[in-house]
Amino acid sequence: MTLHKILKYLALVLGVVGMILLGRIIATGDDAIKASADLQGSHLDPYMWIAYLVLAAVVVLVGIFVIVGLFRGNIKNTIIAIGSFLVIVVIAYALSDGTAKELKDGSMLSASGDHWVGAGLITFYILAGIAIAAMVFSGIKKLAK
């Protein structure tokens, strides 16, 4: 049996089990589940474990196929892309500042945490700007032809 058939049948089994568990949740009703901790444990926990299982399988398979793809393809371009991304993150980290802040719930966000949040936002803005510029450049290049 090929890997494709095995994964197809596994996905079918997980889908059927998930539908059965979802049917149990819907049949019990929201109010009953909210009112009883026993029902929450017996109805929601199996459904969440199926979700965790599917998430773990997807993460493992994506990791495997990414690593296999790295060794089959041009590793030089991959290293350049990862290096460029790391340079953008370093630039964003240097541009952001971190100060300890009190959150709405009364807890404190450390200066380091605030620094990383700012770096993440700046990284997003830089990458979004690059993507928009690439789309505009591609559109102009198409129009020129």
C-alpha cells in the first residue's frame, strides 16, 4: 500500500471520528455542557485530542516535506531567503524599543516582551511593504510588455 492510500484512509477515519464526536457535542447542547464539568470532560476532551493529533500530524509531515524539499532543490536560494528574513528581523529588533507596560488585566509585560512584540510588528510591516512593492513592480512590468 502506498503512503498516499494510508494517509487517505487515516484522514477518513479521523474525519469520521471527529464527526461522531461533534455530533455528541451538538446533541448534548451548549447549556448542558456549560453547566456540567463531567460533560465537558467527556464530550470536549476527546474532540480536542483529535484536533491535537491532527495538528501534530500536520506539523510533522510539513517538517518532513520541507526538509526533503530543501535537499532536493537549490539549497543556496533557501539559505539566501532565510538569511534575508533573519536580517529583516534583526533590523526590526534594532528599530523597536521596549518598555515595561501594564496590561488591561493588571499583569505586567516585561521590557523584553514589549521589545519582541514591537520587533514582530515592524517585521510584519517590512515584509508587507516588500510584498506590496513586488506586486506593484510585477504589475508595472506586465503593463510594459
